[in-house]
Amino acid sequence: MKKNIQKGECGMKKYLMGTWVEGWREAKAQNLTFIVTEDCNLRCKYCYVTHKSSNARMTFETAKKFIDYIFKIKRNEQHAVILDFIGGEPFLEIDLIDQICDYFKIKAFELNDEWYWNYRINVCTNGVNYNAEKIQNFIKKNHMKLSVTISIDGIKEKHDMQRVFPDGRGSYDAVMKNVPLWLNEFVGSTKVTFSSDDLKYLKDSIIHLWNIGINEVAANVVFEDVWKENDDIIFEQQLKQLADYVIENELYDKYQCTLFVDSIGFPETEDSLNQTSCGAGIMLALGVDGKIYPCQRYYPDSLNKREGYVLGDIEHGLDKNRLRVFGTVAKKYQCSEKCQKCEVASGCMYCQAFSYDDADTDTNFQRATYICKMHKARVRANNYYFAKLRNIKGIRAERGEFEKNMYFILGDNYISYCSYLNEANKQKTMSENIIKKGLEYCHNNFYKPIFVHFKGERFVRQAEYDSYEILHIVPSDFCMNNEIYPNEDYIIVVSPKNILDLEKWNGKCKNVIFNICEEEMENLSQYITKCYEYTDRINLNIQNITSKFNYFLYKKELKRIADFIIEENINNGKEKEINVLTDILWLEEHEGCKAGEKNLTYAPDGKLYICPAYYSQGMEEIGDVGSVNILNQQLYSVKYFPICQNCDTYQCERCVYINKLYTGEVNVSPEFQCKKAHIERMISLYIQSEIEKSGEVLHHLDKIEYLDPYSCLKHNSELIGMSVGDDLNE
């Protein structure tokens, strides 16, 4: 029996491993960084501070002028502030840090500024001299407003490989002797950086940090061009081994490691493309010389190829024109088109300052992409972890949607799930070996695997399936035969003959596909309202549709369904959805068939096809999991559907098989498919008029005077041919 999918009560997640380590007033506090010294008692090999000086230190007068200036220009909406102290090793200047903090508090008090109450002091230290008396006195004095992080890279081998003294000795033992004291004073939280040479220690290092009491581990790989062939494979393997350890020992609700985050690995959104990867320019960093930088990584000692990027200084203030750059940098301007359109772009971080240092020209509008393979390896490992968390422990992560889907036709007699009616009598089934190859392809290429089952199937769930988040499209008798309860992983397909099968699931059907042929359409509204007794969401497929489609009957039945939805949604407070009527009100672009563009079909013969209809009708394959070749693939994108460019029936299926069958082109719809979609739009407009009496919809529809958008296309072009447009009143 499959475990029930769990979500946290009151919206709380049932897992920590897979969540971000939140900082104090995350993204809402003004960050002021004080680079109090360039000196350090270590020489970490991966450190971005590349030219350490032994004597450069900030003076108190410099810090004082900076604080005075910040209070002078401070805006009212900046309600909180973080004082961040770094180096070098900041605790080498503990007296100066103490002076700066005291001055800030006195200044805020004298000005009666809200920052007096809303501030935080952060110090990131290597921990070597953590137990020094002056440092401990500073901690006691500021404890309620202070966070101290000690950098520990993991096991001794990993730590001592990178974090060394000037004479080359590892610092692990020197740091570890201070860890018990630190953990007695602060929450165990650290940041770990991995490079090429120490990737093999990743799993053991994270576990070691957890075992010594550091529950929050923020980890990342370096952004620089250090990665070797197969490093991404090692990275993915280490992360998967860590995921297995967490699942097997049920540690997912006890520890954090930010290499696993539920929000990564999905396409960028319009909103996210208007953001950037870090807070450079929002935070301000003060150098030892009194110059102000966008962040510490823009400091001269942190750059290899360029001079420090200066925004101003304590004598003349900030240069507003230089600041304008950081008010305009965003992913859509910094990232290439390839990066912006990457199917797993979310969570692919980059350091803005390193990108500036590495850019081909002196610009902040070019991002470095050396971690591309490493990010994709991380996404694969995250998909693996969250799939196992869901399948083995029944905990469903709150994640985005895969951009691409691969439909596994498990048998020739598969259940129809779209407008194509499968009437095959033969029964070739997909072998376990072919299934496993397909799942591996999905994993490596970021496809959502969707199993399309067949009638009477006895499904044997393999242990290997636990590594994948699989969606199952099943006939109504499938769950009964296989003792599986419907949930988010199972979509049940019914028809007029077996609607009552839904009764057995007692309202557990989240989403139902309802198939009906044109000749059965007279009672469509009755069938749909009956289905609504068991589910809130219906995907309606009118199958075997032809040019003789009865538009008048369809419109009449849709109107009855619309009246029911309005009554339920508005008067009874029950949200009922049906794809052909309600989806359009919440879509901002064409949905419909993505076969050939984003979706592939994987058949029992091990070959790939544009869609199930192409397989069932013996049409040409497009390759296999070893090699996919879709000729003229751009034609499957809605951008290349000429008629659709003049149309906002975003719910329209745009079936490429129907297109090819009736017009000979995959990107040109036949008249009846367009008219059917516009009748749906007409009834959606009626629903909208009722909904907008008490609320709003995302996609507002306006009344139009045609049923076939082809007529609009003709009127707006110089094409020659007979007009086939229709007036709504005909």
C-alpha cells in the first residue's frame, strides 16, 4: 500500500533538509559590511581574498565617518540593519569591532532611530582565536544582538586540505578545540565551500558537521573556473549518497544543508528574471581605506583582473550614478538567452562581483557560467532526494513543476488521456528494462516521467521507481486492482460508462480526466455534474472530434456546466474547475498540447514519438533515449502557430495530431478545432461576468465577433484565398 502523502499542519513543512537557512530579517535589513582588516592568521586556498596584506586595518575614525554618513542618508523604509564584520580574520581587530558597535548604538540612541532596537551584529570567523578573553568579553556584552559563525569545512581531511596556516599546517585541530565553547554560546550554523579537489569528502563532511552539533550547514561550490571533467558526476553521487543517508536515518526533519532546497531546478519566471543573484549594491561594504564598495567581493583584494569597484567614499559619499547600475542589474540583462531559458535555472547562483571580474569587458552585465554542469548535477540530486522523501516517507515537498514531460505508454491498450481515442486491440507491453532506461533518460534530461497505464493492468511497483517522482494516468479500475489510493500521483480516467467507479474513492480524486465521444455529448452536463460529486477538478476530452462537430449542442451543454460552476463557486463557496472553461481565466499564455516541444512519448518498442497518437497510428518515430531527433522542432512551439498568434483561447488543446491529420501541418489547426475552442471561450466569458461581480480573474476576456481566428488572420494580412470566418450570430 502506498503511503499517504503528508503536508505539514498549518502550512508547516515536515522537512528541514530541503529548506533554506534563513538569515535575520532576510532580504529586508540594510547590510553594512566593515572590512576591518586585510590580515588573516590563515591562508585558505579557495579564499576569494587573493592578495592578503599583513598591516592594512581600518581606523575607528574611518568607521565613525561611515556610520555618520549612513544615518544621514538613511531612508525611512530601512527598518533594520545588520553590521557585518569581516576580514581577513575580523577577530584580529576585536577592539576596533567593539568600538564600532558601541558608536553605532550610541548614535542610533541619540538620533532616536529605530535601528537602536532593530540591529544585528554578525561576525564570521575562522575560530582559531575564538576563546581569547577579549573576544569572549565582546560576546557576553552583545550576546542578545550577536551572531558568530565559525567556518568549519567538515572532516579533518577536507578542512585541512583548504584551511591552512601560513606555514601550510591544517587548522582543523586548532578550530575544533573552540567548537564546544562556540556551540554553548550560539546556534550551530556554518558555511562550507567545496572545490574540485575536496568534492569526494562532501557527504562525510556534512554528516560530520551535523554530528558535532552544527545543525544548519550553508554550503556551495566555488564559482571560479576550477572544475574538471566528471566533477559534476562526483558531486551528484556525493549528494545522492547524502540523501540516502538522510532518508534511511530519518534525519530530514532534524538538519539542514542548503545544497538541498525545494525551490531549485525549475524555469525562471518573469518575476525572477527581474531579480539578481545577490544583494550587491543593496548591501554596502566599507574598506580599510574608507572607500565604499557594493559588497566585499568588489574589494580590490578580492578581484584578480580588475581594480576595486568603488561606489564612493566617506569624504564625498556615494556616487548616485554608480549606484544606478545596481538598481538595474537583473538576470534578464546579465544572463545569456541560453541561461534565461534553461529548464532548471532557478537556484543557479552566481557571484556578481566574480562575474564582473571575469567578464570579457568592464561590465556588471555578464555573468560567469562555470558552475553550469555543477548546478545541473545538484538539481538531479535534489530531484532524487525529494522523490525518495515522497515515495518512501510519504512527505510531499512544495516544489515547482517540471517544464518537460515524458509519457510512458506501458501497453498498446493504454487508457486515452487526450482528444485522441485509442482503440488498439493488440497488447504489447513495455518491459522493465525499457522502463528503467526511460526513467534514467528523464532523470538526466529533466523530464517528468508520466506512466500511462492500460485496462486490467496488474502494476508491480519496483524499488527503483522510488528515485523518481512519477505521475500515473490510470483507468478507473487500476487503483482497485493494485490496492492504491488516488492522490496527487494518480489521475483517474473515466467515461460515461464508469463514472460510478469514482464512488469507491470517497472524494480522494484530486483530478479526473473525463473522456466522451461526440455522439455521447447530449448528456455531457449531467455526466460532469455527477463527476463533481467526487472531485473538484475535471479535464474534459471530446474524442473523435470531426468537421461535423455539433457546436450548438456543445454550447448548450457547456452553458449548463457553467451555471453549475457559478452556483457552486459563488453561492456555495466550492471551487469547481474544468479545463475547457475555467483554465482560460487564469492563464496568461497558450497552454494546450506541447507534444514535440516540451513533451515526448515513450512507447513499448523503446522508441520515442511526438505523441501517443503518432505511435498508435504507426507514424514516424523521432529516435530513442540514446538519440532524439525532431525535425523542424520549432514548428511545435506556439510561436510558430500562425492562427494561434491572433487568438487568446489559451485553454485550446491545439492538438498537433489533429492538425497534421486535417491540415497536413502540425502548426495549423483545422476550422472545427478553432471553433470548438471559441465556443468554450464564449461560455468562459459568461463565467467571468459572474465571477467579476465579487472578484477578479487573471486573464480578462473581451467579447469578440468571430468563431474562427483564421478570419482575423486574413483581415490582417495580404493572403489571397476564400474567407472562412464566421460571425457569432450565424
